[in-house]
Amino acid sequence: MEREVTDADGTTWTCVQAFSGVSQDLEHQEAAKVKGEEAYWVVCTPSGGAQSVRVKLPKDWENMADEALLEAIAAA
């Protein structure tokens, strides 16, 4: 799953669940999970070539409000 959000500065962040591009098999889905939690590692890359960030998000992160996702990115 890929998701884009734009912050107040006009930077568009593209967020992708870790390992999602490798394969859709269960092994890679499990690799993206945070051990012992109902959460996934998600990598968010900003437009303009700045530094990507890795954030821990709830398993239903695709449905998070844009503001909540941007807060998680800012905290990283």
C-alpha cells in the first residue's frame, strides 16, 4: 500500500509499508510488522529528495487521518 500526504510546507510525503515492494507473500508482510505489537514499519519519503523517515504506525495506517500521519512523520 502506498499513500501520499502533503504537509503545511507543501512537501508531499510518499509512505510505503516496509518490504511491500519486495513481495506480497506472508513472509514479507510479517517482516514489516513491529515485533510484539499490532503495528507496521512504514517508510515515508519527501518530495525534493530530503531524508526519508521510518515510522511505526498502527496496522490500519492506511486509514489514519492525514494530520495523524503527518504528526508521526514530524516526530520521526
